[in-house]
Amino acid sequence: MAKELKVNELAPKSAVEEISVKVIKVSEPRNVFGKDGMSHKVSDVLVGDESGTIIMTLWDNSINKVKEGETINIKNAFVSTFKGSMRLSLNKNNGSITVSEKEIENVNTGNNMSDKVVEEERRSYSSYGRKPSYRKRY
């Protein structure tokens, strides 16, 4: 059996095969327009374990799968950055959330991984078009 992943081990651009977290707070869903041009509901959900917390971004029907106080198992997710902040997100095609039989009693809310500023690499395209070059944001 693989070592159980903890929130404080998450890093930008990492794939998350499986992690168990407790739902601390679910924000009121807001409407946004996606890259597909359609209107979607999105909610920021604070989740965590004994090692720390992170904001998980949930879209549309996934929002209804979580309730504050529940411990959930997340499968097939990834860590992205949004405005310099780490976020946990489900893979669109095969990500899943299920209620865990195991309880997480104590959550370390003092170590919010989403509060740490992450340097993002921005893609900028040369005037010739096709070839991206990378530079760090300061």
C-alpha cells in the first residue's frame, strides 16, 4: 500500500493520486464563464488534515458532493496555482470525491498551503508567434 499523502506534501503541478481531507468550509458558489464560453458554478472549499489546509476549487456538480465537517477521499486530482496561490483541483475526466469512513479529527488550520505565495512561470510568446519563452513573475 502506498504511503498516505498529506496536505503539507502538496506542491505546484503535482499529480495527486489519492488524499483524504476534512471539509472545513464551503464558499457560496459563484457563476463564472469557462473557457468553453458556458456559464459554470465554482466554489472554493477549504480542506485539510493534521498537516495543513489547502483551497480546493470545485466546479458545477462536484460542489454538491461535499459538506462541511465531512472527511472525504479525493482521487485523481492535481495541484495548480491561481494568482500565486496553490489550489487542489479534480481531474475533469476521472477525478472523484467520496465520503470517507475514516474521520480526521484535528485539522492544522495554522498551515494553509494556499496562503504561501508561489512563483509562477508565465508563458510569453515571441513576436514570431509559435515558440513560447518562459520568464518568472516578480
